[in-house]
Amino acid sequence: MKPFIDIGFIHLPTFYLVMSLALLTVLSFLSSRIKKNKNFERKTAFDLALVIMIFGFIGGRLFHVVYEEPSYYIRFPLQIFQFWNGGYVYFGGMLSALIASRVFLNRKGEKFLRWADFMAPVLSLIYALGRLACLFEGCCYGKACDLPWSINGLHPTQLYMVIAELVVFNIIIKLKMRLEGQIFFTWLMLHSASRFAIEFYRNDDRGFMLGNFISISQIISILLIGMSLFFLKANRSKI
């Protein structure tokens, strides 16, 4: 865990440095996908990526403010805009990004599920690389752990997420689309299942439910898994 990197007089937050490198990597990957898939327009793809990044960030920040620390931000409202101090809820960012993407694509006259399938590997990769930023920042940490791979005596749940998501990425990147939405909902199901499992090892305060047995993130994961299974099962005859 190394929240800052000092290079002479430069004091760089490691989280944003790693996230910047991750975004450059993912945008390069997106560009290569467009070259291989001539049916997807480059401008629309990059505009959609921009929508996802902007609204994912805004939604994740707002969910943190409203859900995790409302009393703090009522007392210090200007702190809402000091995002470099941390505070982001992944599922909030996902929800707002999906809604914004749907609106954007509808206005363009494009099919949402068609583009969701195309962007699913991109979303998977940015999630995996983004969790490396969490590792350096020291957020999203795990419970006490005495296993050989522990970091500072804690489960490296950030690395668990990176590894799990890279496995998911390698699965969905090989899927052939036979039904619009198949790749996206397969990703959503596998992604949510891995998040549900890893959440048991996390120790940061995310709010717990059902007698402190499962967290709100696990409740959301269950709902997303159920929604994905419903879609895939309902359209099984078309796959």
C-alpha cells in the first residue's frame, strides 16, 4: 500500500496515477476492438466510453456522499467536491453509467444490448485494472489474515478482485454473440458472483445486513445475478 509517490518536488496520488494508466490501457484495448469489429462506429464507441467514465465517476461519488457519509457532508458540504480525498461506491457508479449509456444510445438510435455486449470486456478490464489502484491506495481492504500472501496482515481483497475479474474477462472475451445481451449478462452474472464471494473477506465499512452476515454490496450482487439468470434463461432457446 503506497498512497503517494514522491518524485522530487512532485507528490502524486498513486490511486489517480494507476487509474490514469488503466484508462489509457483500456482505451487502447477499445480501439483494437473497434478495428476488429467493423460494425461498430469508432466515434460512437469513444463517446460511449466517455459517458461511462463521466457518469460512473459522478454516480459513484454521489452514492458515497448520500449512502456512506451523509452526516459528514452535511456538516462539510464543500468536501463533496474534494474527490481526491477518496470516497467512491462502485455499484453507484455502475448504475449511473448504465442509465446514462441507455439514454445516450437511445438518442443516437442505437441498440443498448448490442453495445452492452461490445463494451462488456472493456468494463471488465477497467474494473480489474482499477482495483490495482485500490491496492495502492489501501482502500477496499480485507479482514485480518495470516496466510503467506497477506499484505500488512490483511486479506488482499483488491488483488482477489483483480484476479477474479481477469478470469471473467478471459471468459467473456471468447464468447460469440448469438443473442443480443448474452455477453453483457454473462459478464454481469460472473462479475457479481465473484464480488459476492470476495465480499466475505472484506473488512471496510460497507454497511451490513441480515445480522451482519451479508453486506449491501452482496444484496446488490444477488439481485444482479438473479436478473442476469432470468434474461439468459428466458432467452435460452435463442442462444
